Amino acid sequence: MKKITFIALFLSLWNLSTFAQDQNEEALFIRGIYDKALTQGRCYPWLQHLTKNIGNRISGSTSAAKAVEWTAQMLDTLGLDSVWLQPCMVPHWERGGKEEAHLIASKSMKNASLNVLALGGSGAGKVRAEVIEVKSLDEVDKLGEAGIKGKIVFFNRPMDPTQIGVFSAYGGAVDQRVAGPARAAKYGAVAAIVRSMTTRIDDFPHTGTTAFNDVEPIPAVAVSTRHAEMLSKLIQSEGSVKVFIKTNCRKLPDAPSHNVIGEIRGSRFPDEYIVVGGHLDSWDVGEGAHDDGTGCVQSMDVLNVLKRTGYRPQRSIRCVLFMNEENGLAGGKKYAEEAERKKEKHLCAIESDSGGHTPRGLSFDGEEGVFVPAFRNISAWSELLEPYGLVLKKGGGGSDISPLKKQKVMLCGLNADSQRYFDYHHTANDTFEAVNQRELELGVAAMASLIYLLDKNGLSNQ
Amino acid sequence: MKKITFIALFLSLWNLSTFAQDQNEEALFIRGIYDKALTQGRCYPWLQHLTKNIGNRISGSTSAAKAVEWTAQMLDTLGLDSVWLQPCMVPHWERGGKEEAHLIASKSMKNASLNVLALGGSGAGKVRAEVIEVKSLDEVDKLGEAGIKGKIVFFNRPMDPTQIGVFSAYGGAVDQRVAGPARAAKYGAVAAIVRSMTTRIDDFPHTGTTAFNDVEPIPAVAVSTRHAEMLSKLIQSEGSVKVFIKTNCRKLPDAPSHNVIGEIRGSRFPDEYIVVGGHLDSWDVGEGAHDDGTGCVQSMDVLNVLKRTGYRPQRSIRCVLFMNEENGLAGGKKYAEEAERKKEKHLCAIESDSGGHTPRGLSFDGEEGVFVPAFRNISAWSELLEPYGLVLKKGGGGSDISPLKKQKVMLCGLNADSQRYFDYHHTANDTFEAVNQRELELGVAAMASLIYLLDKNGLSNQ
């Protein structure tokens, strides 16, 4: 064997053995992260306090302010290098008194009341009008003013139950809620009713944002799927159905609020950041448990768990609890704006906002040129995360971190099992009791493991 | 190019394209199975009836008999080729009146009652005695008669929360429940208390089988984990704690019962069988929803869904609802015995008995010589099932089908997400409300897809 070949062989074997040793060390460390998360995690009692003692917390509300204060206090107990509040102005919409809706003078069902919830952004008003059912925004355009004016438009296209991931089914139906009422208002509708975003047939109306932009807001409510089915059948059988709707919503001036940030300073590259976060605001019904109390307490617990392993990160790790994801994204925008202003180099931002169910994987997103080399790096870690049931793939990161995308940050979303999520999403049903402790803790461990790998190995995206 | 090379090339390209075409056809068919399961499945309303109208159904009980009758009726509505009852004799144990346990004369907590449930197989009795805490059966052996006689032995080794799959944690702790009381009785213990099998700290005692075999049964109860923790702390702080236990159990003569079987006759190989099943009996608390109402209604729905796709199987497909998994396995043994007697050639038996949560994969088991070639076949289908989040691996099949193993049958277990399972297992908490419709239906589709692939392609295990 030639000497040079021999040396090359030796070096490549040495490399291989170093690689194997690294992999083994990493596997052991990740195992340790899971052990800590499953035995010394704090996310579950934190979630209990956030949901039961503070409750739901729409942007601008007193409870949102309490959530800011209390989560900062909790982060302060972890021995981090710094914890601070990042000010931002948030929209302030209020539901007002409870909304009402009932049938008027239907032949078969006089005055039956409908399970409705005003959509976030709905206008206030009291209307009595005929209901016209549509399945899409296009249909509204086709009906035009002649078909719509003076009527209540009822958007009733169900989420597609054959989608395996329920977020895809949501994505395929939610245009009705977000843009439907404004489209109807444009043609003179007096109110809008939107079928709730869930594949279940049940009695819970699901609120959520609706955007009027430059159109004058009209009353816009979500109706439970059971009542959506009933209403549709009535229209079919009776030809014409009238409904009474009353909403009491009001839009107040923008209010001051905050993102909550906790940081472990990096030992070697303190000016490189890895972010993990969720959003602290919720809708004003239920307890904001799965959306997104779970993402917040998981992100906080990631720092707790990393601390408890004794790991000293090379890069700065930040937990960011974003304000106002639900109706404005003010917190997410502010965080990105400040990061840009301070020229902070963010390696990766991870968001947990798909509920607190069993994690099924992590999905990654980034600008062209960022994504490809970064995902190549990340894919090499598949083997380390596969024993924990995690699949790494291309996909969405999360709303709050999305404004960071153009700063060449790799974005990542924790993918929780989606099957139950829309049983709770934006309803009175989204409570602490719907969250399982182990499922929640596994999400913490998944994100902490990714952060460990990112911090240890870096990422070729900059 | 030589003619022969050209022909070889042509043939191999043709093979490749046939393979791709087959794969494509199979992918489309599986997609169709999922569509049907998620839109025309009957498992969820069936489960509602089984749990709410029939309720829990321990072997030998009136409700078990009702469950036999009703499930056979439901199978009869599917247009199968035959539906019949397979007789078997089952053990008949009864809890009797509600058991009791409370502290006696503890310094700090006088007469506090303990949340207990007699274990299946427990003896009857009324005892007052000192409690001695142990963490293992070995510890009982070491203490021997001198340390045990006249006492109540308290098995208190928790399930290991760091196991990612909760069934592994169960497997590592359940020896205390199954064999602990008999071991204690052997050394003269007057009763046994076993920490409930769950990683949660809550108030639900979890029953389950305990085996006395040739030892005279003593009162044996499960205690809720919260009370197990309390009892342990009391023993530590007070040195000696006395407890009163009363159980009212009785063992009646074996009773006649049945497995329920429905069959679609194979068009081409009617004498080759593929089985899908769950167990119809449950413990006598709660509603037997996740254990194993879900496995039963899923197995029934597999036949429904295959029927609705219009698929005409080559081989005979059987749904088998086994009786008496919980305390004897009489149904599983009888089915295997009859299969052997009739020389029925079983290709594969699939069991769903890990709860009705989101399916995470399928695990396979078989005798040496059967497993290796069969699993090689099956592994080739990974790509077809991976889009549905299913991982194929080596692992347990299920108790009811296990007696078929020695007949060279490939065994398969549906692996449901395990994180929540032991929140409900063998408790009053195992009710219909704990089951999610989509999660249940995805299990149906997973098993129906596997059966389709097995039927279409056969299996090299015979």
C-alpha cells in the first residue's frame, strides 16, 4: 500500500470513528434530555397555573397582562442570564356581552337558538334577515350584490375529513372564516355565519380571526357544526330561512403589551441566537390551553431542562413568548424588527403552536438558499431523533416566527399529532384537562434536543 | 447491443414498470381505504353503543353475553359471507360488593380511606394488619416468612416515566400486580396492596389480573398512585402503619361464552385466512372503551370498509372478537385450538389491543423461520404506509392471537400512541369520552390497508 493511500485510509477511518463517537455522545445527551423532561419538567404545573389561575388572555386584556407578568416571574426562577419584556402595541378587540342567534319563523323550528360565537374582528349589530348558504368565496362573487345585499351569508364548506393531517383540512377551509365575512360585506350582506373549523359534529362554536381590512365590519359569527348542518337542512327543506343575530363587539384603541423573553447567554458565540417560542395570547373563550398555553410552557421548560442537564450552550438560547398571534401578530413582527435593528444573527427559530399532543416530528422552512444547505445538516440528525418518533421534514414553522424568514433564519415548527387539535381549537373546550402531561413533556424534549444539536453543530444557513 | 442483452434489458425495464404500476395501484387503493374509513366508518357509533348501552363486560357476566349478541348482530348487517359464535368456557370471577381500605390509628391521618379496587382474582376477606412496603418480588423473597407473615405487603415500584413507549414502562412494573400477591401469600401475608399501573399521580385505582395459581388467594387490591405515595410517606415518617382491607370477591364455576366471528370468503384461496381482532371482554369498571372496545369496533369496521371499497379478497378475511383476554385467554386459546383442529392455514393475525389512539405503526412477530421471510415481504410495503404515519417494526402482536404463533402464523399488533393509554387502563375512567373518532378511524384504515396488501400479495411464511 502506498504511504499516501495508507494515510488517507487512516484519516478517513479516524474521521469515521470520530463521527461515530460524536453520534454516540449526542445520542446519550438526547437520552438525558428526555429523562430530565419526563421527570423534572415544569411545563405541566405551569400550564395548570396559566389556564386555571390566569385563564384565557386575548391581546389587550387584563389577563394577557397577568400572563406576561407571571411567565416572566417563572422564567426568573430558572437562573437564566436575563429575562425581559419587549414592548409592542397590540390591537384590542372585545366581544362585549354574549352574542345571540336564533331562527325566526322557520316552519319546522320556530325560534330555536343557534350555538354561535362572534369571530374576532366582528362588528357589532342586531340584524334579522334571510340566510343564503354558500360553499366558497367564489360563490359570493358570482352571486354579487343582486344575490347578497340585505342577506346573511352562511359559509358552510366543511373541513375535508379525508386529509390525514387535520391542519391541511383547516388550511383548506379557513379562508371562509378569515375572508368570507368581508367578501359578503362588500356585496351588502348584513351579517355572516361561518361553519366552525372542525371535522367533528358537535355543539362548540369555534371563534378565530376574521379580517375586514377596508370594509366596514358586519356581525360575523361562527356556528357549531351541528347547527350548521341543521341550518343547511332547513334551508334545503324550507327554501328560505330567516335568522336573528346580535353581536356586541367593539374595537378599542391599540393597547401596550409585551413579548416575554428569557435568555441563556452563549459561552462561545453569544451573538448567535437560537429561539424557541409559543404565543402567550389566546382567544377569549376556554383557557387557551392547547392554543397556545402548551407552546409557551413547553418553550419555558426547554430552558429549564437544558439548565438541569448542566449543558452550557455555545450560542445564546432564547425563549420568546410572543404576544398577539391570534389577531395581529404584533409581537412576532416586533421581535423580528428588533432583531433586524440590533443585527442579531438568528440561526434558527422554533415554534410550538400546533397543540400539546404527542410530537410527531419537526418541520423546517427557510428562504431559498437558506433552506437547502441547512436542511441537509439537519437531516443528518434524523437517526438521533427517530427513536423518539420524530420525523424531520419540509413544512411550516409558525406564525410568530414567520417575520424572521427574510432575515435568513431557518424556521422550525414542532408538529404535534393533529387528530384531536380541532376538537378544542378556539373553543370553550380548550382547557387544561384536554392536555396530557407526558405528551406535553415529550414536546419539550423534542425541541430541547433539536436546540442542543443546533448549538453543538451550528448550521450552514448564514 | 446483443439481442440477448436487449431482451434482458427490456424484460427488466418491463418488470420495473410493472412494479411501479403495482405500487401506484396499491397506493391509490390504500388512499381509497382511508377515504372510506374517515367518511363511512361505523366504528365510532358502534363504540358508543358498546360502551354506553352495554357497558363494561367481564367474562361470564350478563353484559359480556349482551356484547356477544349485539356485535354478532352488527356484523350481520355488513353482508358478510358468514357470522357465527364460537363457544368457549370462561373463568367467572366477581368483585362482589365494593371493596374498602382505610388507615387505622396512623398518628397523623386517622382512618383516612384509600382509593382501592380489588384485583381480578383477589380473594375475599377482612383484615387489619401492619403494612410493609417493598419494591420488588425479590424483596419479598429476602424478607421471607419472618418478615412477611401476618402483614399486608405493599408493592410500590412506580412505572418508569423515562420510557418513551408507556407499554415498556408497564411491562417493567406489572410483575408486582400479576405475581406479587401470590408471592406475598406464600410467606403468610394476609393481604396485598399494589401501586396502580400508571405514570400519572391521580386518584384512580387500576385493577387487572393477579394470579394465585396454587396458592390460596388473599385480598389483593390496587391503590391509586396518589394514595400509594401517601402511604409510602406515612410508613417512612411513622415507622409503622396499619391498614384495614375488606374485599368481597368470589370465584364462580366456569361459564359458557363465545368468540364472535365474521368472515368474507376468499374468491381464490378461500382456505387461507387473514384475521383481525380485539377482545370483547373488559374489566368490570368503567366502560371498557380503550381496553378493548376500540379494538373490537375497529376490527368490525375493517370488514365494513373493505366491503365499501368494493374489494373482493382472494383470501378469507375474518374479524374475530375474542372473549376473556383479561383473565384467562380462553377465547384466544379456543380459536387457535379450532384453527389447528380444522387445519386452517392462517397467513397473518392482526390484533388491536393498545387503545384507540392515533396509530403509530404495526409491529410483527412470528416463529423463527416464519418471521424473517415474512417480514422481508412486509417491509417492502413501508413506503406505502409511511404517508399515514405508520412505522413497521418487529414487536408484539397481541395476547389473543399469541396462541396462533406455533401454527406458523405471522402475528401483528396495531401500535397506537401509548402516552394516554395508562390514564384509562383498567379504571372507571376508561369511557367513550376518552376516545377520539378520527384516531379510532385511522386505526381501522391502517389495519384494512395491511390486510389488502397481505391479501393481494400473499406472504412467504408457509
